[in-house]
Amino acid sequence: MALGTYNKFGHISISDEAVAVIVSRTASECYGVVELVSRRFSDNLAKIFNKKTYGKGVRVVTADNVAIIDLYVVLKLGVNLEAVRESLSKAVVYSVEKYTGMRVKSVTVNVVGVRV
């Protein structure tokens, strides 16, 4: 599916993959995040062959022009996990709403592990 809206410029449609790229870039820039962890087998194959995968560790579901986002991250050892999760969630909501103009219903941050 895709997010869509109408305005004075016409119909605008934004794919889930584009939203996933926005989310992954925002998440990788947040303090305490070491990396995003892939949940798809194809991303793991791309990593073996040194291909760049955008949207890794992000799952975007759109329904009724709102986005539901799941993140899978590895955090830095020694950071406050709840504070980083809350900060990451707010940063993702802000970025998606700013760059796409669409609403975000929820962001779920799944901490897969902790690394030095």
C-alpha cells in the first residue's frame, strides 16, 4: 500500500519503501542506536553480497492514510533503554510527518540487543 493525499498540486502517493527509508535514516542518526536489524532474509543475502539495503530493520504498514511503524534496533551498552526508545519514537514520528505530510498512528521500537 501507499500513503496518499490530495492537495492543490493533485494526488500525491508515497510508497511504503520511501517511508521506510526516511525512518531508517532518522533512526540511524539517533543517539544510542548502533544499528538497525533486518527481519527479512533478502536483506541478509544483500549484506553477504555487499549490497546497500535501504529500510533495513523497518516495517511500515499503511491503512486509511496513516502509518504504523515497527523498528528493530540494537542499542549502545550503557544508555537508558526507555529514554532512547521514547526519543527514537518521537524522532521517527516527527520526521515522517514532516517529510511526507502524513500522520503516524504508532511507532513500536523493538530492542533486539545491546552492543558495546
